[in-house]
Amino acid sequence: MMMFSEFGRRVEENASQGTDHGTAGPMFVMGAKVKPGLHGTHPSLTDLDANGDLKMTVDFRRVYAAAIQSWLGLPAKPVLGDYAPLDLFKA
């Protein structure tokens, strides 16, 4: 199972003391053949991009490439372009 949100949250509060939509949201991949643990690094809460958003540490297309190639057994490049699959799945 793979869960992923299409938006992240900003670090700074907005005028209503909430957080606006931002970038670099979490992704979860679960299953018996998934290598456990954190893949990538936690984003910094102080080293932000020019818009004040978190900088992503793993491109979501690398996760999709891993699922397409390692799980479905299909080539990912025709679908996604040139993204190296993340090493997520056990042999």
C-alpha cells in the first residue's frame, strides 16, 4: 500500500494561526516486501526554499519508479521519464 498527499504544509503560521498548503509532504509505503525504515532524510524546518516551504529530500517520482519497476515489473522510464527508482523493496 502506498499513501501520499498531494500537498504539504508550510512551516510558518498564517494570519489565522494555521498553516497553509506547502510542499514536501510525507509518503508512506507499507507491505511485507517493503524495506522498513526512513528512506531519505527529514526535511529541515529552518533551511527553507525561496517561498518559505520545506525542501523535499526524495522526489515522489522515485517512489513511483520503484513501485512500477520493482513491484509491477514494468519499465518506469516510459511513464515517468528519467527518475532512478528508490531502493524500497526486498528482493
